[in-house]
Amino acid sequence: MQKYSSKILENAINQIGKLPGIGHRTAVRLTLFLLKQPKEEVKIFTESIDMLRNNISFCHICHNISDGEECEICSNPSRDKSMICVVQDIRDVLAIENTNVYKGVYHVLNGVISPIEGIGVADLNIDSLLQRLEKESVAEIFMALPATTEGDTTAYYISKHIKTRFPRIKVTAIARGVSVGNELENTDEITLARSIVHRVEFESTFK
Amino acid sequence: MQKYSSKILENAINQIGKLPGIGHRTAVRLTLFLLKQPKEEVKIFTESIDMLRNNISFCHICHNISDGEECEICSNPSRDKSMICVVQDIRDVLAIENTNVYKGVYHVLNGVISPIEGIGVADLNIDSLLQRLEKESVAEIFMALPATTEGDTTAYYISKHIKTRFPRIKVTAIARGVSVGNELENTDEITLARSIVHRVEFESTFK
């Protein structure tokens, strides 16, 4: 069945419609938008995506997305190399960077231990983290893993290894608690329970 | 301020974030999705957009989007050439085609008369419509213009010209009325008023 007057148009709509969360209507809207843009703009748009897929590499230190051997965070002299934040994937790096609060460096595990999904210790960048700790002078490992059984298991596994092999390194974890601006009654029980157990000095909450 | 570990990544996120209705979070999500896709898939994706912008043309008969001189609708022998549907833009062609109900051909005006926006008769494909009527054997002109003052004005202008120069051609307009599945109380007054004035034979509503 011929749905479009142009196969080129149909093709572009179908390709854009393959993006996650982009339905058919949105795909049509985005396609017609691109069609109306100046040719140079569309060229810049598609080139940026081609560049992304073909020229991006991963930092050999922290496994974060990088333009070269070493990522912009690891090669930035103003970042505190004595603190390493351990995260599940690059999305978490982006989220933490957006807060503008963290000044240390990262280590991207590329997942968390998950027996159900068949992800074991060997599939993650855990060995390279321990190797980093041997070479670099690290004071604190800051675990920012997901608040799931898998995340907690992974954090526990890593912290146990660090405590055994590098007893001087402090291991911290991201605070779990009631979201800023959230009502207590809208917070789930487990989070609320943790927030009570891990309550902090009143004044520190305003820092 | 350095927000990303990679300028290539940052660039792609910014470019995708320029699309209408795509916020920053969605741009990040789509960018990371594209990064995880096989290289060939991403190549097909960007090529389809480059093709769209560089190789698409407009049908010289109906001004619809086309891969060549004549669009797939105008060149399709099974479409009824004696009926021309007049629409504002290509988006409307797509919407009507999606219904699978219309078997005639189209004429894309590329806008409607709008003194406020400075769009006059000369800016629209009205002359080429009248020229088509001289050459082709057309029985019906079906106005499917927006239900706005501008749309109505444009439809009135065109129908007046057709009635004067081609009195044998029947001019029809798309029905305005209560949306299928809509409650009467949720329908705006003007639409409801029109639906009462233009009420139809009861049995025809089930066709």
C-alpha cells in the first residue's frame, strides 16, 4: 500500500520512527521539520551523528565516552584525581556532571552484577578499577550505583575487595533519601525507612 | 564549562536537541541510543535524512513532495484524476492518505490567504490549480482547508473563481462536525452549531 507520495520521505519517516519513544506522528513532524531546514543545517545535523557513531572512543582510564585515548574529565587538571566515583554507565556520568557538585573523576563499570541477565564480575570494568587503585593515589571511592539489589550487590562486592586490598581507601556511597521537594507521604516505604536510619545532623542538610 | 567528557557527544546531543519538542533529556537518551546502534544502522539513518533534504523535489502537477517530476499519487493510474482535493500543506496530504478513504488526487496550496502574515493569492499555488482545471477533465474540487477564518476565506476565494470559470465543476468541502467518539458537551459551540445546520440523513452517518 502506497502511504506516501515519496519513497524518500517514507524512508526518512520510518528511520526517525525507529528512535525510542518517537511514535509515527512525531516521526512525521520531525521529518517535515528537517525538510524545511536549510541544507547546511541538516548536513551539520547528520554529520554530528555520523561523527558520534564513528569517531567516539572510550577513555582507557575510566571507560567514559571520549574523543581520544583519555576523556576530558580524566585529562582535566582541575579535577580531583584522589576521588573516584563508580557508576553503572555513561548516562550516570552525565547526570552527576549536570549537578556541578562533583569535582572528582569517574569509573564506568558498564553495568552491574546481575545473575538473571548473566552479567558477572568479569563482564564489568572492576579489574581495571582495582588496577587504577594500585597505580593512582586514591583517597576515596564514591559508589553511585543504582538503588537496586543488583546495584547494592555490586557496590558490596567492590567495597569488600577494596577494604581487603586497600584498607586506607575510604569507601562512600551516594545518599538515599527523600527527594528534595517531595512530600514524605509520596516517598516509598523503603526509601523512607533508609532516610530515617541514615538520618544526618540537622544543619548539614542546608549545606 | 565542560559538561561532557566528549565534544563529539556534546555536539550530537546539541544537534538532536534542536529538533522541535525534543528536550535536553530526550536528546541525551536518543544520542546514547544511536551510540549503541550498529554502525551500518546509524549510516542508514543519517543517509535517509541527507537523501530527504537533498534529493526530494515537489510534484509539478500537485506541488506535493515527490521523488521526481511527478509524485507517486499523480502518477498512480488507479487514483481518480477527476477529483482534486485542495489542501493547505503536505502534512494534510499525509493525514488524508492515512484514512485510506480518499482515492482522488491533490493540490497543495502551500498555505492559506492570510493578510496578517502577509500571505496573498500570488504566494499560493492557486493559479496552477486553475491551469490544471483548464487542461484536465475534473468533475469535483474537494476543499479540505483548515476550519479557520483564513482557511474559509481561501476556500471561498477559490470556489468563487471555479464557479465563474468552470461552472460545471462541483465544489465540495470537508464536513465539519462532532468528532467520532466525542461527547456533545465537549464539542465547541461553533462546531456544534455547524453540525446542527449541516445535519445529514441519519442512515448516511453509518456509511
